[in-house]
Amino acid sequence: MTKVLMVCLGNICRSPLAEGILQSKTNSEFVFVDSAGTAGFHIGNQPDIRSINVAAKYGIDISQQSCRKFSASDFEVFDYIYVMDKSNYANVIAKAPNTSEEKKVKLLLSEGTSEIQEVPDPYYGGNDGFEKVFQLIDKACDKIAEKINKNGI
Ligand code: 4NP
């Protein structure tokens, strides 16, 4: 089983989308995908309705997800930890038990490229921001799914 964790700040906008999108591109028998937030503002909540709606537009149901906070013990469970922006990166790295575990952590949009790109936080914007975020995450998850599927899962 390959285990992938998607992380953002609130775990209600970006990382729930990343969880649902990567799940839709991989086989749940072999790939476990989860998400978490570095902040605890919304623990137990459903994803933001704007994320639920944009995912539904593309046939993905994320409405059953429940917000949780990232914890240092996630390093014991997950093989890959993808973060949405540099701030998430710093918060997650701060909880790494050692430098070798730090290698698990990558910016989601750096997959398959050397560019440093972030998934912008859409929380304070309108629906168009959620569409943009969906497209950015979708492209990155294509690359991740290809990599995972090629390596025999
Ligand atoms: P997310 O977006 O990190 O993509 O889930 C946010 C959600 C909530 C807040 C900030 C960002 N907030 O400040 O409550």
C-alpha cells in the first residue's frame, strides 16, 4: 500500500480537493490517500462548500470528508506528504522527527518540475479561485498518479 497525505492550512479547501482528485486517479486497493491541515480551526468540519461544488462539477464527491489536523505521527504512516504552499511546508517540516523523514515532504506543484510553485489559498476569494485551484491540483495529481501507477503501486 502506498500512502499519500495532502496537506494545506485549514484542510477544508485545497487538501480535500487534492485527496479526492488523487483518489479518483488511483486504485484504493493499492493507494491510500488522506488529507490534513496544519491549523486546527475547522476540525471535524466538512470541506468548504465551494470545494465540494467544484469537485462535484468534475464528478468527484468530497462531501464525506472530515477535517483533521496534521500531526507528527503522520510521518510514521505516510510515504509521501504533499503540501500546497511554502508556509505549509515550513509547518510540516517543523514536525519531522529527523532529516530523512523531511524528504517525504514536497510542494504538490513541484512534482515533475524544478519550479517552485504554490497552490494559492482560495479561502477569501470567489468561485473562480476554486476552479483555478482544481485545475492546478488536477494536473499535479495526473503526474503523481502516473508515478505511483508506474512503480507497480
Ligand atoms: P485551505 O484554506 O488551507 O485550503 O483549507 C483555508 C481554509 C480556512 C482558513 C484559511 C485557509 N481559515 O483561516 O480559516
